[in-house]
Amino acid sequence: MPRYMTLIRIDEEKAAGFEPDPGFEQRMGALFEELAKAGAMLDTNGLKPTSEGTRLSWSGGRLSLTDGPFTETREVVGGYIVLQCRDKAEAVEWTRRFLSLHPEGWEVGAEVREIDEMPTPPGA
């Protein structure tokens, strides 16, 4: 069954002021339990702020490192979910449900992409 990576996108500056409503954690916990029972969720987590990250880039045969925060980027990956689903439509539906649990005033986006499975090297 294919696996999908859902990248949760946030505006880090706006997200710093988000306060969940009283039922948010309970709603999210119920969805995660449903995902686990369905065998669809393989992993999920939020990510530390970009101020604690480092970007690496390779260009022209040279490696460069940039420590966060990454202020030139308005939207960053704030978390992820790895899903195992029958097809992309199912992964999109789980992601839609995940996003719709967030409080109305929050701005949260997601990108769902199928994981390109690498063949297992011989002898591994």
C-alpha cells in the first residue's frame, strides 16, 4: 500500500500567537486514535521552530549552511504526518479532516505527496 507524506504548513509568526480552544486536543486525539485503528497513520509530529534549525544547500559544487530563523520564508513546514493509504484520495481525506479540526481563526495548510519508494539495495 502506498505511503504519503503530509507536510503541515504554517506562518511561523502567526502560529506563535495561536491558542487552541478547550476541545482542540481532545478532537485531535480522537482523530489520531481513528487513524491508528484504521492502520493509516505511521508517524506524526510537530517540528521545532526554524530558529532552532539549519538549512543546507548544494550549488555549484559548494555546500552552504544557514542557521535559522529563516525570515525570508513566510510559510514553513511546522509538522508532518506519514500515512499509509489505499490511494491519494484517502490520504487527502484524512488530511482534510485533520485541518478541519483546527480553530477557525488559525491559518494552517497542508501538502499531500506520495512517498517515492526506493528499491531495497541488494544484501540490505
